[in-house]
Amino acid sequence: MLRRILRAGSAGLESGARLLKLQLDVRSIVDSLAPRGIEHFDFGSEKTLRASIPAANGLFTAHSLARMYAALAGWGEIDGVRLLSQRTLQRAIHRQRGPGPLAVIPFDMRWRLGYHGVFTPIGSPRHAFGHFGFGGSGAWADPSRNLAVGLIVNAGLGTPFGDSRIARLSAAVLRAADARAGRRHAASRSRPSWWPGRAAQAPPAPRAS
């Protein structure tokens, strides 16, 4: 069904792209968001849930998802246990810039290696990174705020870029975190003293929301 909807709207998408002078590969957009045969695939079946399908069938609670991102917010460490080296995490969250035009998603997602930027109604925190899933669930971390956020939904499709609830929740969490910190990290305009590349100083323990 989703593929039919996207294919039906492809002509309008191409017309709009030409009007805005955007270079879009509409076929690639349709194929990436709704691959051929996807309408016959049951994401809720036992076989699917038991399989490991990258970027397609993550299973977690909101708390466990936020806790995983809390480790990322702590530069790979949580509760005194290091899961990733700082060097590995720095490579994973280094922003990637392609050489050509944005053909599939026609705006800058601020991609890292698997992570993208965090977008909220009050802006995009400079140092935050995460991933919002097509099904509506999502999570992100912001090491400059020692903050991790996770949201899961029971069912639904959301949008190709995540569920709008994660964006609204993220804005509320950012306001609360900055208010609690006395806006010390407001807008994340500068790197804190413990940021890699500056004088070595242990970061505060991350918190999950």
C-alpha cells in the first residue's frame, strides 16, 4: 500500500522538484522507502522478530534504548563500564558530507555513520546525534548535555523521517535539561572542557530520559 501511495505521488514529486530546481532521483526515493515486495512482508511475524535485520526490526523497551544512548552520551561508558572507546565513537559520530547532490532525501540529514542529526521544533542541538525510525520509535544522545532520550511506539508507520512525537518530545526534554542546568549548555554553542581534543577531564555521568 505504501509503495502504491509513493508511486502515485511520484509525478507530483518530480514536478515539485523541477519547480524548486532540486535534483531528485524519484525512483530511488520510492525504492528506498518502500522496496518492491514490501507490501507482502510481515514486520510483526515471529520469524521477522527473531531475525536480525539492520535498520528494520529493532526490539527494545524505551528504558533500554535510552540507556544504550546514555552510554553514547558518556562517550562509550556507563556505570563505570566502557562499551566503546572514545576513538571509535568519535569516528561513528563524525559528520559525513557526500560529494554530490542530495538525490534521495532532498535535505541535509547531517549523517554520521548510521546516526543523523536531531531535529526538533526549537532547533537542532549541535552535538546531538541519533536515529528516528520509520515506525515512529527513535532515540538520540547529546554528550554536551550528558543526555539521552528514547521513545518507542506500539504500532504505526510514522513518516519516512520518524514520528513527529519524537521531535516534540525532544524539544520538551531539551527545555527541561537546559532549565535544570541553568542553561549552561544552552544551544551547545561551545564544547565542554571534557570534549575529546581538549584538556582531559572525565565527563559527568550521563542521564537517560
